[in-house]
Amino acid sequence: MPLGSLRPSPLVEQATERLREQITTGHWPVGSKLPGETTLAGELGVGRSTVREALRALAGAGLVQARQGAGVFVIATAPAEDWPTRLRRAKIGDVYEVRMLVEVQAARLAATRRTPADIRAMHAALTARRAAAPAADAAFIDADIALHASVVAAAHNPVLTDLFGEFVPALREGLIALLDLIDIHRAESDHGDEAHEALVRAVEAGDPEAAERVALAELRATFGKLTGIGDEDGRG
């Protein structure tokens, strides 16, 4: 089908969408070579620079690939989801399983790498968590995540830190849902304070085995509650 000239508005966005339609509808199947920039520019009624930017956007979405000296080829008919999007769509239980892998290893590393500044940060986060605990609301969840983040930061591994940061939005949503579905005042009289203090103390003491053990036990306890939410409401 002919591409058709574009209206005057954000031309790159329009060009990208028009080319995307040709790919997703199968007009240009996987493996096919797209027409050259000059041809596409003529059909769309735009300049070659606009077509070039549109092709870059499609490449970023995982739909096309430029091959040196050969042209641009279709490699998929559906855009690849980025990592944050996949996390938002994932079941909270799946996210939490990976969180446990990340945090348990981070706790071990933190116990061997923590600095005096890290220890101060963890104690400050523990104090903030205790202050927020009575309300058992979203602010408490934020304080809880901040404490865990301080332990991850003490591992001094930027990849672990960044990976944990990617999980935070999905974790926060799942933990707030947990607050909505259980009576935390009855379920946890101390809001998990003892376990979190034990984690901080193990890291401070430089005991990686204890840090791993405490972190795993605390995270497993919350994981059990989260997967219970999935069993009850079908969200996972």
C-alpha cells in the first residue's frame, strides 16, 4: 500500500508511525529490505533527514537493523519491550524472586565492603523506618525500601545498585498492595523491625554469612505474603 504524504506536525513521529505500520501489518515482512532513504522520503513527502531519524527510532524499538553497505532490514514485526516496561507487566512474585537474589548477594558483599559512611547511612535509614512504621502507609514502604537500598549501596557494586533501582517501582507497588490487603498491625507487631535491625548489625559486624542468612529470612517472609496476594486476587 502507498505510504502517503504526511501532515505538517512532528514529522519524525509521523514518519516513524507510518513506517511502523508497514512493518507490523506485514507489508514489509521480517527479512525484507526497506526502500532506500530517497525513495521513502519521496513517498512520505519529507526530507531524508526525517526518514533517517524515523529509521533510528525503529531500530531502537528492535524492528529494523541497518547493515553496513547493504541497507536497512526488518528484523521483527513487534517492538521489543524495554526493561522498565517488562518489570511493570511482571508478576510481583517473579520480581520478588529476583529481588531476593540481588539483595542476598548484596548483603554478603556489604558485610565485607561497608564503610563508616555506609554504616551511618544504614542506621539513619533504620531510624527513619522505625519512625514511619506506626502509620504503616506508603511512607513506611518508602522508608523500608530506603533501608534496603542503603544495604545494597554498601556493597559498592554499581551494577547491583542500578539493578535494585530498576526493581523499586514494581516493588513499591506490590508492597503497598500488601498493606492494603493485610492488617500489618496484627500481622507484624514490630513491623519487621527486629529482622531489619539484625540485618544492619550483621553488615556492620562484617559477618557475610549472618548478613546473607538474615536477609534471606526477612525477604522470604515478605515473599510469602506477596505470593499470598497473588493467590487471592489473581495478580501473581
